[in-house]
Amino acid sequence: MLLVALTACFWHSYGRAAATHADLLVAMARKGRDLVVNGRFSAESMPELTYPLERAEAFSHAALLRSGSDVPASVAAFQDLLAAYRGFVDTLDRVRRTDTGTAAESVLAEPLRKVEASRDAVHAALQAEGRL
């Protein structure tokens, strides 16, 4: 009975939490891009981008465990967002060592677009499930 109650509590707040994680990842990606473009990003700045990813991955893991074999579309979309953000961070880490300005902005544009599109897919899935 307690397990059922805990699972229900998780899903009750899941939509807001998923949307918040998704929005935060986009905000952090944009901030990282801006810092690299302006030549103000260093290796010491990486944890600021990776910590939100770690928290979002923990949240996603909890959602996967609680969903069992019937994974909601929003959880799958969230997984795609995590992959897009991970790819963005990897690209940013590579670019920050060699480029700034428009060169960096150009290289980071497509990975950032993927993060933003993935966030939009999470929001759409949450709305379709009635969780937003």
C-alpha cells in the first residue's frame, strides 16, 4: 500500500518536475553557449552545466523505475532531451578550447537547436498526457 502511495505521489508532481528540468536544461545550454561565444567559459565552468544533467538523469531514472513496462511518451521524450543535452555539453566542451565569437556560435547552433526541440517535445508529450 505504501509503495502505491509513493508511486502516486511521484506521478502527481511528475509533469511540473519534468517541465522544470527540461526548461532548466535549455536555459543552461543557452548560458553555456553565451559564455563560450564571449570567451568567458573555462573548464571550471563545466560543473555548472553537468550538475543539472546529473539531477535530470536521476529524475529520469526514477520515472523509468516507476513506469514499469508502460513507459509514458513524456518519459521517452525526456530521455531524448537528456541525450541532446549530453551531446550539446560534449560539443561545447570541445568548442570552448578552440573557438569563440561567431565561430563558436555557429558550431553550437545545431546542438542547441536539438536541445530546444527536445524540450518542446517533452512539453508536448506532457500536455498530451494531461500532466501540464
